[in-house]
Amino acid sequence: MKLAVLVSGNGTNLQSIIDAVNDGTLRGVTISYVISSSPDAYALKRAERHNISTVIVERKKMPAILTPIFKSVDLVVLAGFIWVIPDELLDIKPIINVHPSLLPFFGGKGMYGDRVAKAVLDAGMKVSGATVHLVTKDIDGGPIIMQKCLEVRDYDTPDTLLERTHPIEHEILVNSIKLMSEKEYKIVGKRIVFP
Ligand code: GAR
């Protein structure tokens, strides 16, 4: 299974995929491209260190640049990618996204990284977590592939909550890629099932 991984920042989720490919957890999986919304993303350094081809994309050029790339891979992974994927790119290959909350809560347009963690704390939640889902037109609303919870602590800040959310994201992102590389899936209503 060939992957295109889209990033915008630090790239810890990308790193977890690279590590899982290298240690054999993701057997038969190759990262063909790392695509970044910014030339300054540290994620690009992680890709270069592992000799993975990198592409920097401008927002307006996403359809032109990404269409041939999406056609050439089997699965597209949004690993902290900041922009919404244009509609015309949605049906080329399955696209999955990792999000730092238990969707459908605290998702949608503009909900990214520490804004999500702040919203979780402002709502007084006692649990939070992470979600991996299929990307559809409905922002952060596609069928859920995997989720995992964690407890919110009384004195959590957005930073401490995100710090504890990251390892959970890494775990369910790698496990979701593994699942999608090994099994067919079916969409039944809002649910995704792996028969
Ligand atoms: C992750 O926390 C990811 O869930 C979030 O961006 C961060 C990227 O971290 N994505 C979203 O909020 C998407 N709405 P990373 O660059 O270290 O992987």
C-alpha cells in the first residue's frame, strides 16, 4: 500500500508512520510522498531524513498538484494538515485524517491543534481523546475508523492535554493504516465496518 502523507507542522504523526514502516508494524506499506502546506514544516526534515520525496503545495494549486499524486497512491493520510481538501480531490482515493478530540465533538472548520484542546477544556470535559476518520465533504464528520479516550486532569492546559493526546493519535493512526492496508471496508450509514 502506497501512502501520500500531508503535513503542516512538527510531523510527530508522520514520524509514527515512518517508525511503524521501518520496524515492520506496517508491513507492505510505503510512504511515497510527504506533502506540506509550508516550506518551514519540521515534518519535511523528518521525511528528508528518511529519503521520502517531498512536495510543497500552495493552497490554490492543491487540485493541480495533488490530483496526479493522489492517483498514484492507495491511501492519503492527513497528519496535521491545516487546509481543507478541495471537493474535487475527495473521490480519487480514500483519505483519512487524525484529529485531537473525540469527534463529532470539537471538530469542524478552524478546529485545529491547540484550539481543539482549548475548546475541550472550556467545555469542562472530563474525558477527551483522538479520532481517525475518513475524510468527506462534511469537515471532521466522515465515518470514524478508530478512537481512543484519555482523562482530562483538573489542571490541564491546552498544551498538557495535547501532549498526552499525541501518543494516542500516533497509536490509532498507525493502527488505522494497518487496518486499511489489510482489510476491505464497507460504509453502512455513518458507520465504517471491516467485515
Ligand atoms: C495533531 O495533533 C493533529 O491531530 C492535529 O494537528 C496536530 C499535528 O501534529 N490535526 C488537527 O487538528 C486536524 N483538525 P504533528 O504535526 O506533530 O503530527
